[in-house]
Amino acid sequence: MSPSLVSYRINWWQLAVGVAFWCAFYAVMLQEVFILDWTTAFLESLGTNFILGLSLVVSLRGLQYYQPSGDRVLTIIIAAAVLSAIVMAGDKYLFSLLSESDQVLERMNRSMFFHGGFAFLANAAALSLTMQWNQLKDQQGLQTRRDEAERLSKEAELLRLRHQLQPHFLFNSLNSINALINSKPEAARRMVH
């Protein structure tokens, strides 16, 4: 029997702490790589990660209802590319709302491909891991059904053997009584009782 899948329950406070640490790390990375001021880096980190989080939720929810067949790698690449393009478009729109300064918008535009590349990698990883998880769950369910079918088959075989054994035992008993009737009638009566 295959080992059961680990079920993990996410605590909301753990998720919130993880998201806060990730947004802070992403802001530091943006500030260091693109030489942004801290406020801009932090706002850009929050906006990008919010839109990225929405794209991840959409993609993972979609896989609950649709499991692609055929070339899964191509499906993952196309879906991740579409979702990263949506993240980039959402970032551009969100940043145009947040700042009217052309200098800030120009610096944010420089980081768009960084956001898009990261969104592509995050969505591709999430999609492939979810597909693998679903495939593992399907295989575990199939193995469970096989084990159950094998158990039922063994039970049916035992029942069939029992039914064969009972008439055989009765036949042997009657045959022994019949043999004793001629030679030892008293022993035959005891055997019948």
C-alpha cells in the first residue's frame, strides 16, 4: 500500500507572517537592484505581490476544476506566460495610479520585466507542483481502489472455497455412515446422532 499524502492545514497567522516577510525581502531586493527609494520599493513590492498572489489563487483554483491532459509542460508554460503578462499589466496600471511622477514611473517600468519574470517562475512552479500533487492524489486513490478490489477478490475466493468445502464435508460424512451401516450398524447410529 502506498504511503498516504500528508495533509497540511495552513494557519492564517503563519501565512500572514510569511507574506509580510516575503514582501519585505522583495522590497529590499528591488531597492538594491533597481536603486529605488524605500517607499517606492515597498509600495512596488506590495502591489506586485498582491497581483501575483491573485494570479496564483486564480491558477490554483482553476486546476481544481480542470486537469490538462496531453503535453502538460506546454500547458504550464502558456498558462504561466499569460498569468505573468496579466501581472505585468496589473503592475503597470497600479503603479500609474500610485504615482504621477515620470521619474518614478520610468524606474518602475525598468523593473517590470523583473516582476514579469518572477511572476512567470512563481506561476510555473505553483502550476507544476499542483499538477504533480493532483496526479499523486489520483494515483493514491487508484492504488486504494486496487487494494480494495484485491481484498474483495480474496474474500470472494474464500467464500467460494467454503461453499465447496461444506457439500464435500457432508458427502464424506454420509459416505462414512453408509460404509458403517453394513459392517457396524451401532457405530453408524452413533455417527448419525
